[in-house]
Amino acid sequence: MNDTTTCGWPGDDPQMRAYHDTEWGVVVRDDRALFGKLVLDGFQAGLSWKSILHRRDHFLRVFEGFDPVRLAAWDEARIQAALLDPGIIRNRAKVRAAVSNAQAFLDMTAAGTSFAGFLWGFVDGRPIDHRFTHLSHLPPESPESVAMSKALKKAGFRFCGPTICYAFMQAVGMVNDHLVHCFRHGEVGSSGK
């Protein structure tokens, strides 16, 4: 594939290209998978997705597969151990947010709320199929991502601003932001129906 048949943003990086070609924009409706993706996107705040993607496997090991039950039980010693690991983004606020976000996730599900149902409610349960022709047309946020961010923060989540929420929405198929000339646009669009 070349940039005239894809979105162009993965460039020549094989891991970014594989992510674009197989994961980005594919509909995800599993509570735990959505939680893990939201935590990773929180670590992305202020950084590039490439910097997170290249560490993703290590993040999964350190953060116990983003299992919310295990992560919510982390004590101060476990947080400090993670902060010593050079294979992750060693940002104290982001590591602590991952733990508190797991606790917020558990509170939500204990109250009988499906995390997937909660998140997908911001797009009425169906992907928004954009028809952008240039990368410059992709917005950094949307009314839906602003509403999602506010609701997540109200529920106790952190590192989930509107821009992070929009990137999350792109990644999990809530919006199809593959450019119209990209070979994935039609494939991803049809998978969400």
C-alpha cells in the first residue's frame, strides 16, 4: 500500500501501518477492551500515538492486561514499581489515573452500567461515517467527544479530555475517519453496520 491508497499518517513505520490497516477504526464493543484502549489513550495525552503503540505490549504486561479488577487494587508500592519501569511512559499522574480509572470503571459496572453502552451512547450506538478527503479535515474533537469527556470526568475518570476522547472514538470505530480514498474506509464503514 502507498499513501495514495491509505490515510497517509502511518508513514513508513511498519507498526503504525499494521495498526492502521487492521485495527484503527474497527468497531469495539467489549467493556474491558474499551477500558484498556481508553487507558492507553490517556497515556497518549501530549504525545504521539506512535510513542504509545511502540510500547503497547510492554504497557499490557506492566498494567496486567488492563484488567480493571487487578489494576484497581494497586497499592502505592505497585504504583511506584510501575513508575520505575522504563518501558512505559513514566508519568506519575497518568499512572495514578490508570488506577483511579479502573476504580471508576468498577463503580460504573457495579451500578449496572455497561461501559460499552455508556460510551456508544454518545454516537447513538452506531459509528459516524465521515467522508473526509484530506488529513487536515480531521477535527481534534467533536461535540460527541466533548460530551463523552464531561460524562467520563463526572463518573471519576481522568486523562479523558475531548481530544483524547476523539482519538479514542476514532480508534474504536465510533467514528470512521479513514479518508475516502483509503482502502480501509469502506471496509471499516461496513463493519460497523
